[in-house]
Amino acid sequence: MNVSIKDLEKLIFQSIQSNYSARDARKICDVVLFGELSGKTTHGIVRLFADGNESIFAQVQKEKPVITKITPVSSLIDSKGNPGPLVGSIAMQESIRLARKNGVGVVGTNRSFTSSGCLSYYAEKIARENFIAIIMAQSPAATTPYGSIEPLL
């Protein structure tokens, strides 16, 4: 079955909007669609339907993420249990805002769930604003070092 990109985007957006505001659904949709269309399907539409805490719908949004300003060039986002693609988009926008104002923007996040999505999505958006991005994400320990039996990395 072939689905046009426009129809796929509409389906993704509508499904996300069932749990999130239109503004937040748009942010999540853009990251998910980028993952699917860039061939990184592990960060595409599968994020909508994956089992357990890997699904964007694993939790119901109770609170919006909150940006806590720390310095003129840095911010911390308390994700309030929201999905990574939403929080990543907010962090990306905040880093651009800080960089425009001060020449550099460092943004950290905490307390989100799910993957942040394709980190290249955020890097591309930041690069289009003529800034350089260094983007990192944390994940649970999943790799066992050589000779070990316990995942540490």
C-alpha cells in the first residue's frame, strides 16, 4: 500500500493530536515524519505504536514542559514526563533563541520519556539558522562491554 507524504503527515498529526494540543502535536509530528522519511524508521512512525514506554502515547500529558533559565546562554527544561520529540523540539527552539541573543545557546533537558527522535532533525534545523549544533541524548544501559555480562553502556 502506498501512502502519499501529505497523507502520512496528516495521519501522524491527527493521531498525535488526540493526546496533545495542536501546537505540541505539530512539533512531535515533524520529528516523527523526519525519522520516517529520512530512512531512520526506528525513529519514525514506529514511535507512535511501539510497546511500553517507547510509544509517544505511553503516558498522558498532564503538564507542559517548563523552561528554567539558568544563565544568559543556558537553560534547563523540566520535561514534566513529556515525550522526547516534543521536548527536543522545545530545546532546539530555545537553543536557537539563546544563540541569536547571545551567540551561544546551551540547553539541557530532564524527566522526558521515549526516544528524542532523530537527532539529525534538530541539527539540521539549527544549521538552517546558521548555527553549529552539538546534540547528545541519553539512553538506558543496553550494551555489554567485552567480557562483561551486565549492560553498562
